[in-house]
Amino acid sequence: EPFEHQKMAFRNMNKLFTFPISGYKGSLLVLPTGGGKTFTSVNWICQNVVSRNIKVLWLAPSLYLLEQAEKTFKEELICTPNRDFVNMRIVSSSSSHCNSGSIKPSDDILICTTQLLDSNGNLAKTPFKKFIDSFRDNELFIVVDEAHHAPAYGCRNLLLELRNDIKNLYILGLTATPVHNDERISGWLWKIFNEGIEREGICYEADKTLLE
């Protein structure tokens, strides 16, 4: 059973991320460490995104966070409506995961390290590019874990390139700290995450007293 702050997050995500996906929206889900960012986002995505046959790209900066997302998806996909099967691929530099050359257009959920897809503005004709091209006129839902790092050059360029490539795109950022340490590029955070409910760029921010 979700906690009260997670139910409140579900309500706000339902308000902001309406379907079918139309145009571009980016917004942050701000929960403190231990607040269940992965469960909250994966549960909602399974019920509202995967159930509509919309592809999901999950970006994270570490192997630990990739595997946490994979584990949570495996638990939550069991209860996903309208789907008999889902193709999920984990891509990283680890030998225990797939490599970027194995990405296929048939993948439904692609969980990747951000660094592996960092193209410096040039995706070229990679398998990932073919994956994107296979549905570029349809819909894509992206999750950026540790989203306060999104203004960094590589991640920022990847997201901007995907925004140019995909006609209908939503980006959900997960973070406990919605600020970037480098003031010179911190403004990019609010260009990427441009829609909010509770305040600019933030769809939900947990009241810490709810977690005590």
C-alpha cells in the first residue's frame, strides 16, 4: 500500500502528465532520500504509461540505480493492465548487462546509464538512434534519475536532442535536491523541467513531516 505522500505524488502526476502525450512536458518529482522515488515513479509508469503501450527510457548515472529500477519494474509489471508481455532491456558498461549495440526497436522499457547514451549532440546511426526513429512520430516517456544532474553537458545535450527528435515527449525527473551546484548552468534545469503544479518545474515535492 503506497504511503500518503506517494498517493499525493500519483494525484499530481495524473494532473500534469495527461494522455495521449501531446507536445513536450518536463517536471520533477522531489522526494527525500528514503521517500520511495523509484517505487513511486515505476508504479505510476506501469499503470499509466506502459499500460498504454508507450515506450519508456529510464536514465540513471550509476549501475546501482539501474538495477534498483530493474528490480522495481519486475515487481510492478506483474500488475500492469492491458499488457501480456513487456520487453525490458538494461544497458550499461557492465558485463552483466546488455551493451548499447543490442538495443532494438522492439524494446518497450530501456534502462540505461546516461553516460552510455551521451552522444555530444550526435546520435548518428546507432542502434539507439534506430530505436528512437522507430517511433519518433508517436510518444516517449523518459525518466531521469538523480535529475539535478540533468544540466550537465552530456545529459543536457542528450535530452535536448531527444526533445528535437520526438514529437510527443514527457520527461519525469527524480531527485531529492532540485538544484544544480554550478550556477553557470543551473538554469538548464528549468528549461528541461518546464512544467509544474506545486511550483515551477515541480509536479510534487513531499512535505518531510509526512515521512516522519
